Amino acid sequence: MMRNAFTMQLKPGVVEEYKRRHDEIWPELSRTLKDAGISDYSIFLDEPSGKLFAAQKLSDDNTADALPETDIVKKWWAYMADLMDTHPDNSPVCAPLREVFYLE
């Protein structure tokens, strides 16, 4: 099992809408993420900056790198694009984080 973490950036004033949309995450998207080998996926918010911190576990045989090519992920990105910093294809601007400490 691998751990993966990254940051994303919310636009100002959209925290409650971002949370609402995730509270109502589409079942098809949840299944797609799990089927790709993603588990224990959490997103945390630094309120003052609007910076999101995401952490997830990836199975050793995960297919997470293929997710950007799926229709459901593209649809979710388009749905969320008005709330976050995104690339022209609506994918969120993500910055990978390097693990420097872990305590099991």
C-alpha cells in the first residue's frame, strides 16, 4: 500500500459549496475511485488560505494514473471547476507532496 498526498487551491468564498458537493459525491465516482485502488481518501482545508490537502492510500496494483481518462472523472472536474484553480481541461491544479515522516 502506498500513501499519496497533494494540495489543491479553492477560490475565495466557496468552502461551503465545495463541502456540499463532496457530501453528495456521485456513487459512480466513488466506485470508480475505489475500483482504481484508492482508499482512505481524505481532503482537509486550511481555512485562512483556502488550500486543500488531500491524502489517500493506493493499492500496490492501483490504476489511479488512468483516472483522468475516464468520463466520470472528467465530468466531476467540470462540475468542480468553478470552485477551484484548474487547468484548461478542468483538472485541478495539484501539487504533489513528498512524505518526510510517517508513524504507524
